[in-house]
Amino acid sequence: MARRHFDRVRITRLMTPIPWHLLPDNSSLGANGQLVVGGCDTLELAAEFGTPVFVYDEEHLRNRCRQAVQAFGRNATYATKAFLCVAMARLVHEEGMRLDVATGGELAVVLAADVPPEDIVLHGNNKSRRELAEALEVGVGRIVVDSFEELDRIEDLVTSGANPPKVLLRLTPGVKAVTHEFIATGQDDSKFGFTVSSGLATQAVDRAAASGAVELVGVHCHIGSQVFRVDSFARALEVIGRFAAPLDLPELVIGGGLGVAYVEGEEAASISQWGTTLKQAANDVGISAAIGIEPGRSITAAAAVTLYEVGVIKHLDGIRTYLAVDGGMSDNPRPVLYGSGYETFLAREAAADRDMVAKVVGKHCESGDVLVNEGKLPSTVAVGDIIGTPVTGAYGHSMGSNYNKVLRPPVVFCRDGDARLVVRRETYGDLLASDLG
Ligand SMILES: *Cc1c(COP(=O)(O)O)cnc(C)c1O
């Protein structure tokens, strides 16, 4: 009983509605208090498309692209690994961004969206000969070269007389973002890029500059992901700018990595603020090259919520309450992979105080299949209710799997009250399509 009392005290202190700023830009409350995203009633979306479902606020996505383009023009490149489907590639291109791909598969999807190859940038630390050949064949705009082996492969593929591809060299500046801080690491322990401190970067520059198979146009670095402090990027720019200054190359790309708020209490800079800081830093260092950015998460994460149906509620007296939904680590592996936190809301009463805490788990055959460790919800939540997790627009759908032969959820773009199904739910037929029996 003492424990029960403790729980009640704790719950009262925690009782808050979902922080509204974590929801997509165009979120509102419907007549009955239900969450509406992009003019679409989330309860109706769940009924029409089933659950789990990824619901994106299309205007939110477009707005973030516009912020990036406003700050960096054509040098704003969307990192497709955060979230990619044909509709997304098209949207990003319509808004004027270029697109980063890191595999032949991402390249195929972006090409299927009719993005002109010159607006595509090929990344990857181990591009296969085949991926390079495909990229050269269609004529991608830039290749970001990561290793000497890759230079070998390109030299092998680009026959004399052919147009050499424009390349940037990915550099490891010897500094990286760790736990929201920018620290200088003694050595460059990374699988990516050419290390500046060991002289490999200089060797790579010399070799690329002398090679007839590539046209060296710039340098690139990416310090990490989910970085909250924008001054971290300014520091990286300083280091990379100092290295690049004597080379006098026209382009310098500082990567992606801008953090976003996932849970109550977190605050993140906007893409516009990031842009202002980077431009100021570039000015201060005297960088004359055009600065490029590659945001992924900051474009897509907060644009989406995932809706689930509650299937089981298990109260363990004095221990905790488990709330099992119809998705899990297959649609959002981030909690399992990184211990990432999320918030929860009850779709039919989205602004209600959340006076109960439950461990929100999925339907996979693993105890570790957790979506939200301490999910706050109104205690009226019942089996059959639709609950949601906000800020699931990045690295959820794209990192999803078919674990347990679960069908990957559909993706719906909502705008001005129109719900557009852009990725349908998988079928058992999809699961068997590549299985030759
Ligand atoms: C992952 C990645 C990005 C995007 O990172 P976000 O944290 O999603 O903004 C950009 N550039 C490179 C090279 C990356 O690997």
C-alpha cells in the first residue's frame, strides 16, 4: 500500500498534457478534443488506414525544406536516410533541395521520383563498384568520396575521354560531437572519411587533384547526429575551414546533425537559426567557399506522429503498468538502439492531462521491445484506444524492419484536410515476394 501511495504522489507531480510544440506544426484539436494533423482527424485516419500508421503533416515538411533553402539555396541537401519514399523525394525536390543518397537502393527510389540526377549526391563509406557505376551512368551531381579504394574504383570506371564526376572529399576533422558537447578527440576513431590529423586528408586532396577521373570541387564533413548546440557546428566549420582555405575549392559541406526535441524539456534550434550561426561562423573564419548543409532529422522528425491501437493493458500491482500496442521495434527501433525517449498522447483527448504512467511496449517476441519507457497518458485510456507518439518522422519508417514478419506500416501525408496515402501497408504477399520457397 505504501508503494501505491508513492505512485500517486509521483503521478500527480507528472500530470501534464502533451507539450504542444512536440506535435507537427499544423496540429489542432477537433470538436471532441481529438488530435487533428494537417486538417485530418487522427481517429478517422486510424480507422481508414489501420494502425500502426505514420501520419505526416505535409506543410511541416515543406516548411522545413523552405527554411533550409532560404538559408543555403541549392546547397541545402536533404539526407534521405532520415525518411524516404517517392512522395518525399518529390516533395523535397519541389521545395528546391538536393538529395543525398548513400546506397544504390536510396538512389533507385530518388530516381523513381524523377529527381534530376544532377540534384543527387552520392554518399557512403563503402560504395560498391556497382553503386558507383549506377551513379556514374545516370550522372549524379556530386560524389562524396570516402576512401582511397573508392578513388581506385572511380578511376577504374571513368574511362578516358568520359566526363569526370564532380567529387567532394569526406574529411574526419578530429573533432566530433559527443553527448551534446563538442569535444576534440585525440585520435580520429571513425570509419568515415580521410583523417585530417594523420595527413590522409592531404594525400587524398593531392591524389584527387591530380586525377583525370574526378573533378575535385570541395570538402565535406559530418560531425554527428542529434546535436543540440549549434556552436558545435561553428567549431567544426572552423577546423575544416582552416584545412580547406589553402585549397581554394568552391564548396564546403558541413553535413547534417541538427538536433530536435523529442521529449518534454528539450529545446532545439530551428534550421534558420542553425543557418545563421553557420553563415556567421563561415564569415568569421573567412571561408569563401559556398557552405552546404545536409539536414535529415531536422526536416522530418517532428513532422510525423505514429498512431497505434492499444491491445493489452496489464497492471502489475506495485510494479508498473504495461500498455501493449500493435507496432513496436519494427516501426521505431530508436528506443531499443539508442535508448531514445518519446512522449505519448491519447488521440481522442489530445490536450488532456496525462495522469498515469505506463511502459508502452510493442508486439514483438522480446522483452526489450519497448517504445516508451515512461509513457504518460490520461488514466481513462482503454483497450481499443488510439494512442500516438510524436516526433517519429525520422529514422522510424526508414529503419523499420519486418521482424516477426510484421507488415511495415503505411505512410499518410496530410494537408488542408486531405489525407494522401503515399506508402501502403505491406501485405503477406510482399513478405513472400522475394522468398523462392
Ligand atoms: C546521417 C547524415 C546526415 C543527416 O543527419 P541528420 O542528423 O539526420 O540531420 C547528413 N549527412 C551525412 C553524411 C550523414 O551521414
